[in-house]
Amino acid sequence: MNFYQSPLWRHIQQDIYKKPTFELTIKGQECFGIIKTQRRLGKELNRYMVHWVQWIDLKNPDEALVQELTRIQRDHNKSRGDIFFQFGCLDTLRSGTTNEIKKDAELVAALVQQKIELNQAMRDRYQLLPAWREHMPDTTVQLPLTEGITQIRKWYSSSGKRYINKAKKEDLSFEIATSEATWKTFWAIRYSMAYDKWFAIVPEEVFIDLMYYLTESGQGRLMLARKGNRIVSGSVVLSLEKGNKTQETRLKKQEGRTWDKWKKITPNPSLEKRGAWGGSSTAKQLIYLYGATNREYGNIWGHYRLTDQILKRWSQQWYEYYDLLWVAPPGDEHHYLSGVTRFKQAFGGNTIYSAWNYDSIYNAKLYRAMQVMKKWGRK
């Protein structure tokens, strides 16, 4: 299932993150998009984004797509503050085992060349530019859960096995967090990490709303590793249903419930202690949404051990795979995701390499200005 077009992700974006959204049809596919708005110098600046749609003919020009892009520009380029429309493309360029892609230098070089040729074709055919800032990844890592943990661990890299063995020497415990106080502590850890590494996270109150919703609806959990009573690391994991219909039905039952009502729910303290999470026969995949490691325990490799325990707990249950999402594309050692990529690739699994993100430019001057601001912001 396409996570970025799932009812769950749409619900999170619209009702929890409070982001403006819009409906869109691209070559017969119904999807939703997100509008990111900023105010600069008294002007409202808009970026339109629809992520992970499958609509590109990678080999031949597509006149129908040219017409679709013209229509989309007409519908969404209505003011001087509309900067660009970004398309995240699901079309797979290559999939294979993570270890195969990591070790095969010729394959990596071929993938890099394929992306260069695709980028040029997108410019020439559709006047779409490679995104200067991708808002969704073109490369993901998926860890199969249909096998037992013994087989899954055979796919770990040598460094991954080494870090997990080091973490085993620490007296770590594992749990599912269901209390607001624990969620706030984890958010503070993630905020500290984001401050150091210069990436944005949702405000604390939004994160708490998200955790109340996920916990009560059974569609997500915060998994923790502790040393004593201190949080070492944590992962927010979502459970995605097989079919949209099942998830839409569940979400409809929750319509009209305000976040104030969610917050009146008393979490079950025994759930946090025993670390149970039921699951559902309609579930298909686990999604790694957020993660963080306490800087005080950065040298004990707790997040590796936590991920290993998640795989152990939910292997051969209801899930086909655990999707770790964002990683750097093959061949880009200086990508800003290179650090987290080493962590995710340590568990083996499969790497899915997709077309990427492309921008349709509406206001060239503002587009260039945003590129410059982002470049200097990272410095």
C-alpha cells in the first residue's frame, strides 16, 4: 500500500498536523496533496505537494501527462505567491536486497547514471526540475516480517550485529509508552536531537495529540528502550491496514471526537509495563515514523537493540514488512540522510529505489530565493 496516500497519513496531516490539503486526480488516480504556506515580507508563499503517485512512463514521452500538468498548473497557479508544485513519484527504478545494492559498485554507478538520464528526460519532456529539497524519500528500506527472527537476523550487516551485541551487555528493558508524561519526555529527547542536527519536528502539543490518537485507535505506538528509569531510545511505529476500506471505516467511527476528548482517556498503565500491542489480521505493514536516541546514551547502541526487539516481537505475526522509510539514494555518500542510512541498512532487508521528486515551477524568482535561503540555512 502507498503509505503517503493512505487514509491514516491523510488523517494525521489534516486533523492532527492541521495542514491544508487538496484533492487531485492525475491520470485517473485520485490522491490528496499538502499545501505548505509561509509568510515572508507580508506575502503568503505557497508550495503544493502530492507525494508518491505512480504515473510516469520512464521510457516514452507521454502527451496525456503533458496535458495533466498543464491542467494542474492552471488550477493551482493562481497568485504570485504560488511558488511550485512538487510531485513525488512512486515508479520503481530498482529494488533488491540492501546488501546487494550496497556491495555492487557497478550497480550503484548504473543507478546514479539512470537517475541523471531520468532527470534530463523529465526536464525535456515535461519541464519538471529535480526537486532541490525532497519532501519525501526516493529510497526506502523494507525489512520482511514473514520470516522468523532467526532468519531476519541473518540479514543484518556485520556492524549491525556488532552494535546489537554491545547493547546486549547493557541492562536495557523494552516497553510501549502509553502515558502523556513519557511521551513528553521522549519528545524532549527528540527536540534536543533535532536542535543539534538542524531538522524540524512537530511542536510538543501536536506530538501529544498524535500519540493520544494512535494509542487509542490502535494504529500506532511509541516503543522505548530504557536503562533503569531513563529513556535510551524510542521509535514511533504505525500499523497500516491492507485495504483503504478497513482504515476508512475505522477513521469514520472516530469522526467528531475532539482532541480534548482523546485526552480524557486514561491510558492503561499495565500496557506500558508489559509492552503488549494486539495487532489485527487486516494489518499489512509497520511504518517507522519517528525515532530518537538520548544523547547521554549515544555510545551504547540502544536504537539498534530496540529495532531488533521490534523485529523479534512482530515477525511472523500479521505484518508483511517493517518499512523504515527515508534513506539516502545509492551513490550519494554526502546526502543529509547518510547517518540514518547506515543505521537502517544495518538490518539488511530490501532497498526500493524510486523515481524521485520533481518540481513544476510557477514563480522562478521566488523558487531561486528559497533555494538560496535553504542552502545558507543548512550552513
